[in-house]
Amino acid sequence: MQVSVETTSNIERRMTIGVPAQEIDQAVEKRLQETARTARLNGFRPGKVPLKVVRRRFGPGIRQEIVGEVMRDQYVKALEESELSPAGWPRFEPKTMEEGKDLEFVAIFEVMPEITLGDLSAIEVEKLTAEVTEKDIDTMIDNLRRQQSTMKAVKRKSKKKDTVTIDFKGFIDGEVFEGGEAEGHRLELGSGQMIPGFEEAIVGAKAGEELEIEVTFPEDYHNEDLKGKPARFEIKVSEVEEAQLPELNAEFFERFGIDAEDEAAFRVEVKKNMDRELKQAVSAKVKNDVVDGLLATTELEIPGSLVDQEIDRLRNDAVQRFGGQLDPQQLPKEIFEEQAKRRVKTGLLFQEVVKANDLTADAEKVDEKIREIASTYEQPEEVVTHFNSNPEQKAQIESVVLEDAVVDCVLAQAKVTEKKAKYEDVIKAAQQQQG
């Protein structure tokens, strides 16, 4: 076997491999003889088909199979003898493959990039600090009650958090614009579902009233044709409903998996969940800032094969979220490309931080993380046992802990500033980054 490697870019390699014709011919002959023992052809008894007939009938296909197998095997063998780290499976291009001649082919593949981390001290991270207040708990419990509420029609003037049923028609320059009208539309006042000024104008209206309002579409509105344009809406309110909130009792508490005797005990459990959510949100924002900093300070060329693999994972995740009734490959790759590139870059940079700083997943922190997850279940000890007896599940926790170690390592060198914030602002910031 003759091997030569050509560097065609920072991450692409062309490996030319030559294989003696004799090696190919011997493998083809052996496969033909095996086929002759099992071949079934009209006019011949099983296993009695003459070799020359088998050669004429199956020879070209068998040779093609053998050449494909040899290219794969010789590529793997050549790779083992080199110091190259491929990022994915290669593309094979035969140069000569005629019968009786030496086989020569090219394996084109990408290698893992060499990474030199940038100046970590130049990374800036804003760490939000917040506490769960009694007002935050009140708001959360009110939201939980509204999730379980029933609606009742009222004759009074509408107010925030009421749900109104409306017909509306929107005009721009005296003409009805596309998507600007609806009938029987249900709208919770104060939800921010409509453009600024629309919901506010309906507050105070009764069922049966007709309104005419003037509003302006925001400059950042998603529809290019409507950005910044003034509009007039004709609105008819057909019904006003208020939410009938359930009582705070044991039956209500159980709907959320909380065993509480009274409201005070329920508030304690709600606060625990909110504290946990707040901690996760703060960590998520800090991690996102660290990733942004690493990406900004380190130049990195990434293999397209890794991006394609990540796109396939994102496609599959999207299909599962929406019920799995679609072929993932039908989803355009462009939808996921930027997210896939960021994920691949982040993974490579985190690996380099681990390597450069000899980081490991601390066993005590792994156990702590498992206990933290288990605490959200009714039988925490069973959950702990499950993770500790399931190597794959535990490996996922170890991976999370190792990522935390990377973040801590970068934070130790980065410029970190703390900023006080409200609970809801921290949660929103984390959600926006995830979105």
C-alpha cells in the first residue's frame, strides 16, 4: 500500500492510496468462488453453477463491492499509521480501478482544527444577582391559579387580565392590509399579544361597544411592509370575560405535585422551585456570556462535516418536539446552520479549555448534581440509584459538571461584573438567550 497526503486547506486533507492489482484480484476471485457455492440460476442446481457463468453474471458487481470495501479498509489502515485526526468520514474518488491495474484512489476528508485559545482575560461576563421576593411568589402563585382558571362573562368595563372576544379590521392609508382583520379573536388584555397601544385602547370597553383607534407599528416589527407605519383599527367588543381563580387548597396544591397542608406550606415549596429556577437562569446567562467571549477571542475554522452532523441532530430534535410525523431531512438545513455552527465551535473550544487546563469532572460535584436533580422528584433516592447504576446517564451528568468546570476556569481569568436584577428579569434574560 502506497500512501501520500496533501494539505489543501487548514482543515482539509487529500490522502492518495495505491493498492496492488493482485490484492484486488485475489479478493474478487475468493468472493466469486463463495458466490458460486450459493448462487441460484435457472438451469443449474444450487451450488453447481460453473465459475465462468458466475464470473460473467456477477463479476462486475462483485468487483465493485470489493473495490468499495478495500478503499474503506485501506483508508482506515492508512489513518492508523498517520497522526491525523479526521472530523468525519471521507469522500472517496477512484483514480484508476480497471481490472488488472493497481487501484489508486483519493480519500478527501477534514481534520480536527488546531486551536489556540485567545486572551481569556479579555472576556467580559455580566453576572446578574437577584432574590426571590414575596412579591415574586405572589406573582407566581397568581400565574399558577390563572393556568387553572375558568372564564366567566361579565357586563362591566374590561380591565387588564380580562379576556375579550373581538372583531377587528385594520387600515393603512385607507386600505385594509393583509392579516389585519379577524373575527371572534380572543385576547387577554395586558398579554402583549398585539402591537403597542392596541390592548390598552380596549381596556375600559364593555361588551357590545365599538371602537376606532390609531396605533403605529413598531420599527422592529417582523413584517417589513408594516414596520413603522401608522394604522387605524375598527374594533367591536362582543364579550368580556374574567378569570375565576381556584381556591388555594390541598386539591389545588396537588395539581402541581406539591403536598402542602395550607398556603404557607405551599409558598415554601413554590419558593424552593423558584430559587432553583433562578440559580439555573443565572448560570445559563453566565455560561452564554462565557461562550460569547470564547467565540469572540478565538479564531476557529470548523469542519463542515461536524456542522452537518449537528444540523441532523437539531433536525431530529425539532421533529420529536412536533410529534415526529415528518422526515427530518425535509427541514431546510439553513434553518439550523447558525445554531449548529455555534454548537460545534462551543464544543471544540470547551474541549480545548479542558485539555489546556487538565480539567476533570469532580466526583463530589457529580454526586451533588445528581442529588440536585433527584430533589425535584417524589422519590429522590430512587433517582440517585438510577443515575449511579446507569453508566450512560451518569456520563451525561459528568459532561454537565465538566462544562461547569470550563465555565469556572474561564471566569477565574475573565472580567466579571455583578449587576443586581429582579427575579423576572433574570428569567427573561435566560429565556431570550435560549430562544
